[in-house]
Amino acid sequence: MTETTAGPGAGRLSAAGAAVAGAAMVTNGLAYLLPMLGARHLSAEGLSVLATVAALVAIAGVAGVGLQMAVAVHRARHPGAPTNRVTLVTTAVSAGAVVVAAPLMMTALRLSLAVVALVAGTTVAVVLAARWLGELQGEQRFLRLAWAMGVVAAGRYGGMIVALVLGAGVVDTLVAGMVTAYLVLPALVWIARPARRATPGGDTTIGAALRIRQVTSAGTAALAMLAVSYADLIFARQLLSPADSGAYAVGTVLTKGALWAPQVIVVLALPRLAVGDNRVRAAVLAIVAACGAVLVAASALAGGLAFRLVGGEDYASLGRYAPFFAATGALYALVFAVVNAKIAAGARWPSAPLWVAAVVLAVLTMAVAPRTFQGIMWCALGTAAATALVMILSLPSATDPAGGDRSSRPDRADDLPRPAPAAPPG
């Protein structure tokens, strides 16, 4: 795992991409395996609780997603810039938000105090891990990033998977997941230890410290994106019967698969976009769209098999809905790619259309559409399509040499893109 801070050269980029893609596959595989095992080892109510907690941790821990993106963009511009203080502040705010929202989760989502406490504890570990992932991503140390992603995935899902296999209940399963999420943090620190310099006496300049404002901009965009993409699962938990909400949870596994499957290309592209190389933007969107189209087509051809693999034979009859869940995820994958491009370009309010979409989805689901499995599914798909269209149309013209919205780009000298010091491939 020897790499320099300058990132891979052209000869190693494909290997680095394959490594990150493999780590993403492991992460996604473990994430899919968890509800699959839950469907087989838990009651419908237990499965609904497990899926709801997973969604809540994803939403609460989205500050970690924002932290990772902000750290990656900043480290690409300022190699070696400090990130300790902003990591601690982001983690504290995330945990505090869960505590403040605890009464709402207990009443609206019918979760126990113990389960809510586990959501808060797991959120802290998830956000802390994002700091080291962002450093590795921004420095383009993709081989180490792949190892780190695998370690984080093992910690986040491995304990719960083992607990389910051993026959644990839903609360014990969540406890196991929280414990392993903390146990892997020392290994993550070791993987992300500072890389050797390429040459003695090389550039050792430390850039400006990452500011909370930068994390807030990325974090609010990531929060809005995750909130709108997971909101249908939350509404299903609140509005449907335990059996129907459990079935809907199985369908959203397909949504998340289509959402996260093409994100490796976004991970690889973000550092280049951060230093002004926006030639890759069109290629990223094209690849993400093509991947989504393939997944939707596969779901249409083998929807029953998809539901059977995810939830078991009891859910195979819902296979006709598989392409709609996959299409929702594919559309949100495009939205996520656009959000990353806007953050890399320095946009200050990349999240605005997403918050509007979340409000629209809430209104449609709660007040307009029928409170049924199909009603929530169609609301989610329609909102995803409209959001993707608005986000793509809001991208700045490719003829802008800066590749971003000039009215929203940073205007301080320490925010301007700076190339990393040259070094041979590690």
C-alpha cells in the first residue's frame, strides 16, 4: 500500500479505480446482505426497525459524507491541511442532532429509547471515520482508500451480520453493529497515516485549515440528497402496516443498489474536479446514466428474482415493482453526481433544489397520494425524476473555463484551487 501524496499516475489509475470499485462492491454487498438476512431471521416488525435504523444512521451520519467531501476537496487544493478541529465539531453536531430528534423518533417512528441511543452512538463512529476517507480521497491515495472503505464497511455492517446469523434479536444486532464500528477506527487511522514524500526536501507546505463553512456547504447538500432518497422508506415506516413497510424496505434495497453502484466514478473524479479539471464532468454523468439504465433493464427482466434474492420467497410476488425502485435509485445517482460536481466547483448552495424536492415528496406522500405501497413508490419515483432534471439543467455551461458557477465560487485566496506537488506514482 505504498503511495505518495500526489496520487496515481495514468498507468496506475485503472488499478486504483478497480480497487475502489472492489471496495465499493464489498460495502454495497454487506449493506445488501444485512436486510436480506434480516428478512430471513427477523419478524416483519423487526425487519422494519432494522431498515429504519439503517436509514436514520445514514441520514444522521450524512454529516460524515459532507465531511469526507469537504476534506477531499480541501486536501486536493491544500495537501496536508489540518482537519482535526473540524472533524470533532462535525461529530459533536451530528450526535447532538440525534439527541434533539430523539423524542420525534420515539413517537413518530415507534422506536424505543435503547434503539435511539444506538442510532446516536453509531452515528458518532460513522462521522469520525469520514475524516480519514476524505484525506485519502483528496490526496488521490486510492489504493489505501480502497482498504479504508473495506475496513469501514466491515465495522459498520459486519457485526450486525454476524449477530443475525447467530440468531440475535434486532436490539442485540444493533449493539453489535455499533461496537464493531468503533473497533475498526484504529485500523483506519493506521491505513490513513501520512504518506512518505516523493523526494527528500520536497514541498512540505501546509495549506489553510478546513473551515466549518466548507463542511456545512457539503454536509447540507449531502444531507438533503440522503434525506430525499431515504424519505420514502421513513414514510413507509410511518404510514404503512408493519407487513407493508417491511415489504417496502425490501424494495428500497434495489433503490440503494442503483444509487450507489456507479459512485466509484464520482469518488475518483472529485479530486480532479476540485483542482479545476472539469473535462471529466460529462464523462461522469454519462457513465452514471449508463449504469442506471443497465440496472433498470436488469430489474425489469428479473424483478421477481431480485425481490426473492433480497427478501426471500415471501416477497417474490412484488417483482413487477423492481424496475421502479431501481429507476428511483438510478435517478438519484445522477443527482448525487451533480451534487459532487457543484461542491467541487465551489457552489455555496448546492442543496437548495434537494430541500425543495424533500418538501414536495413529503407533501405528495402525506397529503396527496394514497397511503399504500404503490402510492409511496410512485411519489418517490416522480420526485427523483423531477429532481434529476432540475439538477442537471442547473449545471453551469461547460464553456466556463472555471467549470463552475462564477457567482458562487470561493473568493478567498486560500480557497482557490492549487495543484498538488508533482511526484512519481507510488
